Amino acid sequence: MGKPIRLYANAPVTITFALLALAALVLGAVTDGWTTRTLFSVYRAPLSDPLTWVRMVGHVLGHSGYAHYIGNMMLLLVLGPTLEERYGSGSIAVAIVMTALVAGVVQMACFPGTALLGASGIVFMMILLSAFGGTPRGRGVPITLLLVGVLYLGGELWDAIFVRDNISQLSHILGGVCGTVFGFLLTRRGKG
């Protein structure tokens, strides 16, 4: 008889994020969307309201439904473990919070009449950050980064200009820009 199969948390930040987003989804269903609107969506609100600060980062945990959640989590769960192994869980946690904050601030400043929720900006950050994979320090700009940038971000720019839907291409673009910035910073610091 062989050894028993052991489970281990190979990517604690990624797993925690996915579970928190699932909890936010379930809470939203139980409260008929109240918690999703109140805690897990970002929109222009007074800075004197303490929940505004929660929403500025917490919006990445909110999702409009199960399909929205699964679409984001599938990519997050594929990319996150590799990124945590390469750059460290702490660096990925900082990248997630900073990307959420950038998207939240831009949403509040530029789109006062709409709300934003979902982890797609985080997923795009991870996609671009993963394009730095295998890049030795000081080697230059990886061609994979350019190709991913053109394909993903070019598609988002196209959709932002020509497609009318409920998807925030700007949060995808901001996530991609954040992933690129983090990739350069982490590679320069020797984490890559």
C-alpha cells in the first residue's frame, strides 16, 4: 500500500482570496445583494464614510453571480500558485491590494455613476505578471510580455472603444498595467 495523499496549501494568498470571494458571493446571495452593494462594490461615495475605504479594496471580492466568480477564479487559481512560488506570497498579496486600490480609486474618480466589482483586474495583473516568468534579472523586456500585452490589452482597448457591455475594460487595463509595473519592480529587486 502506498503513502496516503497529503493536501497542502501551495498558494495561501491565492486560496484565501478565492475563499473570501466565495464567502462574499454566498453572503450576497443570502442578503439578496445587500452585502455585494454595500461592501463588495466600489462607487463614488464620501470619503468620510468608513465603508468607502472598505469598498475601495473589497470590490475585488464581489461578483455578480456564480458564472462571474468561476470565470475569474479559474484563471486566478491557475496563475496564483506559480506567481506565489516565484515572487513570494507577501509580494503577491501586496500586488493584489495595490491593484484593487488603483482600480477602486480610478473608478471613484472617473465613473461616478457606476459601480465596479469583481476580480478581473487582479486576474489581468496576474496574467501580465506571469509573462515575466523565467526572465533573468537585467536581461531586458521579455517578448512574451509584449505578446501578452498586445493580445490581452489590445483586445481590451478594442472592446472599450467598440463594444458596449457591462464589463469594465478599464479595470482589466489597469490590472495589466499594475502587473507590468510589479513585474519590472520584482524582477529588478531580484524576486524574479
